[in-house]
Amino acid sequence: MILILVSSSSMSLTTLVTTGVSDGKGCLLASGNSPFQQPPADLAQSTAYQACVARYTLMSLSGWLPLAVPGVLLVTAGVLFFCLPRWKERGGRGIPLQTLDHDGQILRELEHLAQVAGLSRVPRFVVDPGAVSSGAVVFGRNRRPTVCLHGALLARRSTSPEYFRTVLLHEFAHIHNHDITLTYTTVALWRAFIAVVLVPYAVGYAGLVVSTFLQDPARTELVVPATTRNLLLPLFMVVLVYLARSDVLRTRELHADVTAFRWGADPINWSSGAPHPTTGRLRRALGLFTELWHTHPRWELRRAALTNSGVLFGVPALPMVLSGAAAILINGHLGALGPEYGVVGQPLWNLVVALPPAALITGIAGSAVARAVVHGLLTARAVHSSLRSGLWLGTGMVLGESFLNRITISQWLAGDPVVVVLLVFVGIVFVGWVTQCARLWVSVWQGRTIRPPTLLVLAVAFLALSAWFWWWQTSGIVLAHIAGLWADPFGGTAPGIPGAPAEHHSSTVFAVTVVSANMGHVLAVPLMLPAVTVLWVVPLLAWTTRLRVARWIPSVSLEADGVSTPGASLPRLRRVTLSALLGGGLSWIAIAAVKAYMHTWQPSPSHQGLSAALMFQGWTSATVVVGAAVAALVASMSAEHYRLIVALIAAQFAVLAGYSGLFLLSATDGCIPALTTFSSTCGWRPVAIWRAFQFPLSGILVLSTAVATIAAALVAAARRPRARHVIPAPHRKLALSRWIVGVLCTGAVGITTALLSVPAPATARPNIEVKNPTLTAKIQATQVVAWYSHGGQDLLARHRNVVNRLGALAAEAKRSADGDAVILSGLRPVCVEFGRIAQEAGDYFPAPAPQIRPAWQEFITLENQVSHDCLRGLDRNEIYKIVAALKKIRQATIAANSVSAAVDAISRDRL
């Protein structure tokens, strides 16, 4: 439903574009500006921009359309919702029960079953006498449901009373579970979306593709990938929503079965007349695939759900894939709305775009994983694999991104698949973290309900996903679009850095600048550092609790033979602490070695300029990150079920320990002669060192989270966990654990707060402007295409039309007895039109690319000379002037063709 409402706005704007109305970005691009900003004041007041907006956009319409379309959609869905019950009863398919039940015996039996089900009011009953199936269906809404009894069901009432009872209790379970209104609301909204949004979008875009091919076949090949994805998007959304709807309806049926079973329905009647289960791997796989499209689960699954609650508490692949795909589509559709409000690129709008997809994945995938974890702890049954579920979630995100023109536009595949793999990696990490953290907190929670720790875990996961989507929508899609951009943002040329680099270490300086450029984009997300902090602080707090049987366990009602006490064992905090101290100690040693090595340089590093400072920052930061990696690796090897959690804790603890050494040794630079690097006198300089390492520390915290995750993944792949069993809780010194946790949490929160609240000075790191030639060329190519389509092409086409008019005039003169008179009488309007074209071309935006500017300027000059000489020759009856003007027309045409050819070349080569 969220996807339908969000996409209705962006797809309606795209439909407007297909009718010739721009979405507001074209004029900005044509002027040589970025579409992700508001037009500058001088541009907004310029004649060219105002003329472009007046011709190609309907700003008032595109301003309220994103808000109006969802409203129209909801109103249409509301009308359909109230019309669906009448539609289902059309043509005698809903005869009131009283018409056939003359003695009221059937109604009394139904009322008795309604009392068994505990319904507060008896639903309305109708009969479909023509239905040959022996079933029933409930529709309408929760407060006014209607139960339609099929004719064959009434026929079996006397011969199979238990079957009749089972079917009715199942339908009453839908009423009891309150799933009717939501089901038919979704159906109505989907049908309204098809009529109001999808069909106009598909028809309009198909018409645009056809018209583009007819007008300019040479350019069609360039836009084939993008237009293909845009045409396939409606089909993909149809499949996506249909699969989601079918999955929800199947789950709805399973829960109704379980509810009816509790009321005494006979499970033998569930599969009465059902076909035998298929045998053979191929046939079974085909059956599982076809089941995805059915609204009712297979009979063996329905029978299994009655005795095995794992069927209801598992984490199937389909919801994970659908959640990931829908989240990415929502993110893309929301991002497309930004230019309409002029706030894309601003933190507020970035937050608005990032929150809904993060909430969707957390609410669906995260909740399902948390419920599966609790069920597995209580029943000692593994109902899901975090690796498999994470793979499906990440695959869904990649699949959704494949239908959006973000990571690739004029190509079929992304420019850098390595960056796209991050989507899969994030899915795996998300599911793995939620699984381990939920199990950790549920095992130690002592309250009467597990809702608080579950909500805490999901809130942290939501914050982390929000930070991820913020980065992905602003930087990730750009990195995925250009091959090698993340590894070389400068396009093979080192940026200008004040001060000559130290001898033989220019590659190190360049590597530092590359990492700084990438980390600058990551740290530009305000949510990133808080997310990194809570990912390890929240699990760490679990070590402050007392291990004993939780009060919430007796309140849980599951199968009697499967309930067990969750294992309350935690990895020993001492092992995690020692691993972190090991990593921090190695960092201290490596930092001292770096200072000792740089001390040997002549002249001293203080005279090497910014290059030496960058090298010191890079080497020392690398030592802290390596120390964190070692700590994470050692800690995860000592853990059994919480490898990712302990790896994160150990890595961040090691960062705090390693950075303290870096801070201490740098703030006292000059006090130890063998380690003196930049200062010649001993002193205490905490403020200067904090400012110098404020930005690197932020990057270290993020990088350490990444390396800890990788370390935990490597250990998990190399060492399979042993069979899970309940381990008696070891004796812990709770006071010591709480003291350690308190110190770590205080340090983590304090440093994060300081990094966010104290602005980094401009001199803390070099002002590196990332200019990759490939990316710059692509942006310029996009501007060229916009410039050509928003006025340039039209001006050139008008020139060719006037030339054709002149040719037609010459042909008419040949057929006339007085050809010169015909030409002189019809030449003035042609010459005037040449002047108008020259005037409008001069008022239009300058050509964005230097390859086009000479030919474009020559075209304007020649066009103006043709008009001037022609009109002057006509006014003064100077034939030689007219002949000279006509000769320049051919030169102007050559210049026009050169402009078109240059635009095509730029588009093909760079897009």
C-alpha cells in the first residue's frame, strides 16, 4: 500500500513528461546547472529560463499533482471498496439465506457456530446457488461482514455436517481475526492504481517511445535501456504487488485455520478431496513456484500449520525479496519527487526519502526475524537462517534497483557491480544483526513482556537502515553508476595538495586523499555516526543484567512438547575485553613505530607541509583500523552464537583504546625524543590534536564497523556453530561487568556527541574537490541532452523548415512565367523567420559543452546575417545582397548539422 501511494505521485509526473510537460529538471539541466538544487536567483530571472519554464513545464500543476494523485487514488479506492460487495453479489450470486432457509434451521446452526467462535454479532449470510465448489467466502468489512455460502456447501450440510462446521468456523475465523477490511482495502487500492496511474503511465510512455523513434531514429538506440526499464516498471510492479497480495492472503488463510482449529474444527476435513502431494524434485519445485501465485496455501502446509507453529513463525524467502524490492522502489519514487519541491540535496528531504524504506524493511523483515528468534528460543527449533534470509532481502533490493534508472541509465548493467553487491551485503548484515541482538536481549530480559527489548532492537535497526538509505540515495547510486569511481574519485589524477609530498610516498598521500573523499560522502550523512554507535552500545548493555529465568516465559502459550527455557548464556565479557585490549595494544605499538620512522626524516616532517600531515593521519588511522580488525577477528572466534555482536563491540572498544594512544602520543609530541615527529619542544596540545584527528576519527569509527562485520562473516564461514543447546549461565562478576560497560558506553556516547556537536575546522583536512572526468563528462552529457531537447533541437528544426520553405518557393518560381517576381514576393517572410530564429537562439541558454559552442555561435551569427542581408537587399532592391544572403544559408545549415552531430556524439560516448 505504501508503494502504491508513493509511486502514484512520481509515476503521474512521468506521465506528464510523456505529454510534453517537463518535470522541472529539464530547464535546470539545459541551463548548465544541477537538477538537484533550486535555480539560482540570476537564472530564475533570466529570459531563457522563464521562457523554458513557460513552454516546457506546468509548475503549478506539477506542484500540487504529487499531493492530488494519492488523494484521487484513495477516493477511487474508497468507492471501489464499497462497491465490491455489490459486485460479488451481482447476477443472482448473492441470494439472501432467508430466501432458501424457509424453516430457519440453517440460520440457527450458523448462529450457534457464531457463538462458538465468540463473534459479537452474527454476520449477514447470502447464498450463491450456482457455485459448484463446496466452500464459502467472507467479504465486506470487519464491522459488516457478509458470508457467502456456495450451493454445493449447502448440499453437503446434511451428508457431511463436520465438513460444513469446519468451513464455517474457518470463515468466522477471518471475521474474528479482523482481516477483511485490510484485505479488500488493498484489493480496491490496487485496482484503482491500475486504472488511475499504471495504464496512463504505460500508454503515455509507450507513445513517447514511438514518437521519439519516428522523429529521431538515430537517437533511439541511446535511450533503449532506460526506456525499456521504464516500460517494464509497470509490469514489475504488477508482479510485485500480486505476489505480495497472494502471500498475505495465504498467511491469512493459515491463521484462520489455526483459529478455527482452536474452536474445535476437525483437521481431517481440511484436505477433503485434496490432491495427493506431488513427488519428484522437478515437479515439487514447479509446484512451489506455482503456489507463489495462489491465494490459498497447499493442503500439506495447512495441515502442518496446525501442529507445527514454525510454519507461522518462519521467515520465508518471498516476503524478504518483496520487502527489499518495494523498499528500493519507494526510495526511488520518493527521490524523484524532490525537484518538484526544490529541496533535494537538503538534509530534511534526504531524511524524508530515507525513512519510509527503512521503516518498511524494519517493520516487515525485521519484525519477522525477531518473532522467528523468539519462537526458536522457546521451542528449541531453528525456523530461519539469517544468512539465507539476508541474501533474499539483499537480492530483492538489487532487483528493485534494476528497474530504476539510477545505477545505470543508458546501459543495461550498472557501471560498478561491486557497489551494487553492497545491497546484498547490507541485507545480510541487517538480518544477522537483528537475529543476534534480538536473541541476546530476549535471553536476558526479565520483564513480563518481550515487547520493550524487541522494539529497542528494531529501533536501532531502523536507525542504521535510515543512515544506509541516506548514503545510498545520495552517493551510492553515483558510485554504482561509474565504474571505479569509489576507488579513484579523481579519475587517475592526484588532486592539488599544498606542499610537496614526502619522497617515495606520493602513493600514500594519494591513497589518503581517496579514502578521505569517500569518507567525506559517508560522514555527510548525519545519522551515520549515531547508527554506528548504537549498533554496539545497545547489545553491550545486555551484559548489565542478571541471568535468571525471565518472567515473560510462563505467559507464552505454545505447543506443550516444545516449550523450553531460552539459553541465558552470554559470551564472557572478559574475552571480548581482552580481544579489544589486544587490538588497542597493537595500535599503540604501530603508532609508536610510525612516529619513530617519521622522526628519522630529514628535514623534519614539520617542514614537509600538508603531505607529511596527511601521511601521518593516514598511517596512524590505518593502524587503529587494523587493530580493530584484529580485535574483531579474535573476539568472534571465541564466540559461538553472537559473533557479529562481539566483533562490533571488540572493534569499537579497540578503536577507543587505539585512539587514546594516538591522542596521548600526539598531544605530547616532542616529549619523547625518539618519537618526536612534528614538534621540537615538549608540551601538552590536546585541542590541536583533537582538531587534527576529528575527521579521521569519524572515518575510523565507520571503517571499524565495516571491518568488524567482515571479520565476523569470515569466522562464521570458516567455523560452523555447534548444535545449539542450553548452556548454564557462567558465574559473572556483575559489578565489574557493569563498570566496564558503563565506561565503554560513556566513552562511545561522549565521543559521538563531541564529533557531532563540535564542528570540524576547515584546516582539519584538505579541501579535496572530487572531480572525476568520467562523472563530469556524464553530467555534462546530461546537460547537453536537456539543452538540445528543451530548445536547441526545436531551433535547428525551425531552421530546416524555413530552408524547406525556401526550396518550395524556388520550385514554384521554376513553374511560373515570372520566377523572379515569385521569389521576391515570398522571400520576405522567410528572411524575417531567419531573424527570429537568430534572436531566439541568442536569447537561449549557451551551449553547455565546449564542443558545441563554436558551431552554435556560428549558426547564430550566420542566421542573423542571412536575415539582415536578405531584408536589406529587398528594401534597397540590391539583388547581390540577396544572393549573398542565400549563399550563407547553406553555411548556416552546415553549422546546424554540426551542432546536431556533436550532441549525438556526446550522448553516445558519455551516456
